[in-house]
Amino acid sequence: MLIALPLITWSQEKVSEINFAHLYDPQEELFLQYRMIQHPQNGKLLVLELELNNQSTRPDDYKVTFMRANTYDDALGSIVQPSDSVFLGRKEQSYFMGYRFDNYPPLIIVKVTSRLSGLSFYQDVRTSDIHSFMLKDISGNPVIGPYLKEGKYDILAPEPIEVTYYDHTFPPARPPMATDPGNVPRTMEVTSTFRLDTAYDHIYDEEGLYHVKTNAGPSNGESFRVQGPYFPEYVTIPDLVEPLVYITTTKERQKLLSSDGDKAKFDQFWVDMAGSQENARWIIKNYYQQVTQANSLFTTYKEGWKTDRGMTFIIFGTPDQVIREQDTEIWTYLPGDKLPPMTFKFVILQSPYADRQYSLIRSKSHSNGYLAAARFWRDARPMDKR
């Protein structure tokens, strides 16, 4: 069980000086995420998921502390103790805990310290990003992320909820040097609406975006996605072709789509582009691994690979530094043998469909680095050392 333990002293490091890059590194020893929920029985609750990548580790190998802050310019130092904690479940190597506090500052900084490695992992919790309902899977475990796979779920809410369903296909992110606004529809056509009076054992079997409204929730509502059984991975040829938009030409993608799902033609495309079967296997393995990770990390109202952060992650990998401020998130890639140093700034926008919608500030200055990285992918040249 995850127990909150206080530390004796803290440095005067500001919240805006914490490097959050570990949240996007699939090789780290743990993955940390949260959801603020207005629980029908337990009130306002911070639900924390700790996913351990090492099968031999247990929650007791980590200690969890909470620090209060009003802004991202505040220094760490003031510890806030939860008034209560409850174990909410376990799914494989993921452990779920709920924490309640007597007072909720604007920011709670969660620090998880490994007793084995000595490393610390942070998560910034904006306590105003509170959800009026709680999703639970058939095993009773909370759903923390913004998407769920097709299946049966409970929605715990204090009152009936109104749901609007959109079977809408969102476009992929534009390249980081594309300064034109692009041809993005500003409206979505409603597919259906329904009401959940008893929100238990509800089956979601249609992929798409679900927008939920309750009298107790935000006035503009909140959302989650439903995806197919293999998500965040893709297995069909059309699904595999779509994310290639970042490293292929329109003509190449049209050729792939016209193959009518012929796997032999799909495989031959990669061999022709990469120059050999060995290179093709390398690209397929590593590129789609990035797509899968982007879907896991950045899915919001649309699939993660289509988001600005997902596109950047797929092409450049895990950033060396991630700095979060009130309205921005800044990714920095250090210089290497193959690419110059690069910095990407994402602005947080308000949206009824995502707690935090991140929009990349595009610049023509990103062109050389992006095109070089795309060429490395096409040539099957690893960028581990950039």
C-alpha cells in the first residue's frame, strides 16, 4: 500500500525548475499519473496511479510525499499531509491509491522517491482540474487515463449524466514548422446523445469521443475517448499507415492505402524505402513503438499520435528536459552528433474536451531539425545520441 511519509527538509527548488521528462520516458522505473475526482462516497479525492516497470518492486519500495504550492514560481518546501488515504485497487503492476485533504491548495506536487535507486519522480496536480465522475473497469479499478478500451465500465457519479457521442476523425498534428493554420474543422457533428440514470455496467462498444455533462461538474463538461481492444497499439494496415504522415509523402501514403490491406505490399514498401529487410524491420519496430508510447502518454480527445506533443515525441523521442509553468510546457533536446539542440514550447489552451490541451508554438526555425530527424527515420539510422 502507498503510504504518504513526510521528509525532514526540502531544497528551495521552484516548481518551474523541476524536470518532468521522466513522465515521458518509458524506460524509467515507474510511471506516475493522477486524476482529481469528486467521488460520490469519498468526496474530493486525488487518485494516484503508480505503475512499476520492475516486476520485482512493490509499493513499499517507494515513499510518497505531497507539497503545496500556489503557483509554479513557488519554491518546494511546504508539506501537506492527506487527512485520509484508501487503497483503490491493483491491475498487474499498477497500484491505485486515493488521498483526501482537508484543504486543497491550487497545486499539489507529488514526490515519489525510490528506496532502491534513490531517484525521485514528480507529478504536478492542479486541484481545480476535478472530474465529476469516476470510471471503473470490470475489476473495480479506477480508470486514470483519458481513454478506455471497448468494454463494460461503471461510471460513479452523484447524479444522472448526459452523454454526447462524436464519431469524429481528427486530423494529425501539422509539422512544427508549418505556420499556416491548416484546414481544421471548427465544429463536430453529433453522432448521438443519451442519458445514464444508473451508470453501472454500461457497455462502450463504439470508438470515438464521449462528452459528459453533470450539474455538479464543469459548466462546459468533460470528456473521454473509447478505443479498440488493441489500443494503444495498431494492427490493421489502414491504422498503421496513418501515423506515417510524419515521415512519408502524400503519394507514398496513397500508394499504401490503395494496396487494400495487402500485408505483402505493405512490407515491400518498407523494404523499398529502407533499402533492405533488416533496415525495414528496424524502422517498423522502433517507429511504431514510438506511436504506441505517444498513444499511451498523450491521448486526450484525440489519439495521442495526432497531438502536437505526440508528433514531437514520435519524431524526436523523450525530451532531455521538460519544464512546466502555469500556461506552458517546454521541451528541450540537448545537442548531439546528428541533430542540433532543439526547444519546443507548448501552450496550454482551455478546452471542454481535455484538462490541458497543449498546442505547439510553431516556427520555421524547426524545419531543419524536423526534416533531418525524418530522414534519419527513413534511413533507419538510430537517433539515440542525436
